Amino acid sequence: MDENHKPIHLSEELGAFIWETVKVVIISLAIIIPVRYYLIQPFFVRGDSMKPNFQDKDYILVDKLDYRLNKPERGDVIVFRYPLDPKEYFIKRIIALPEETINIQANTVTIYNTQNPEGFVLDESYLPETQETVGTMRVKLDANEYFVMGDNRLFSSDSRRWGPLNRSYIAGRGWLRLWPLNKIEIINDVQYSPVK
């Protein structure tokens, strides 16, 4: 075998390997970038505002597609850009919907809407019995506003502090908890039973 052919053969193999690697990277990016920006977003829970249902350092996936097709609902766990600093992301639960009035008083959350003009008290059985919803306020929401609160009502910066959340800030709905491993689960929405 001629020694002069070996370097050409190796460089062809190296070139083919590099080209195949570039193709894999391009195809991977073509799949990952749209998924990351339009379908699913990873999110680390920071802080204790959603205890006991979500802990500090829980790793969840956020469904970004659902709210392009459907409206956010009461009880949904959402991730959104913090209105006072849109570079930060928060996780909270939707408590009141657009054009509703929410009244918080004496550890009770009452919702007024067209279906319930006399109001109904939310049965928040997903909260510990010792949990208190502190604050006294009554807020009427506009057509694109949501009232959100953390599940840890004593230690949550939420709509009680900085006001209603405009829908434009919502990144998506909590979909899947991946960490810690012993708590891997689909994040189910709360179905409220109104208390009259």
C-alpha cells in the first residue's frame, strides 16, 4: 500500500466525522430550540412560597403550549415573569380569574363573579389546616388580570402585595415535577368545591 494514500484517507474520515457531528448538532438544535421556547420550559423552584406542595429546589417542567390554546384556570400552578422585575420568574397558584372580584378577610377567600353574584368561599383543602391567608383586601380584576397566591400564605410575595397579574406575564402552566426523584409526578390542577 502506498504511504501517500493514508493521510488522504484519514482526512476524509475526519472530514466525514466532523460533517456528521455538525449535522447531529444542527438537527438537535432544530428540535430543542422550538421545544424550549414554544413548548416546554424547565424551572427550579426557589424559596418557600409554595410549601408544602412545592419545595425549594424542586425541578419542574412548564407547559408553554397549553395557554396558547386554552385560558388559565383557577387552581392552575403557573410560572410567570415577576411584574416588578420581568427578568425574575415566580411560581404561584391562580386564585381568581379575569373580571372576578376577590375578597380576602378573616382567613377566608371569597370569589364574586357572574355565576355567583352573592360570592362563594374557596375550599382550599390543598393547604394545611394550620395555614392562614393573611391580609384584608377586595380587588376587582380587569379582563386580562389574574389574582395569584403562593400556597405558603404567610411567606409569599404575591398579588396581595404587588397586585393582579396581567396574562402577558404568564410563561406557562406547571406540568411535571422531575426532582426530587421520590416526588416525580404530573402536576394536577386543583378542582375547587365552592363553600356556600
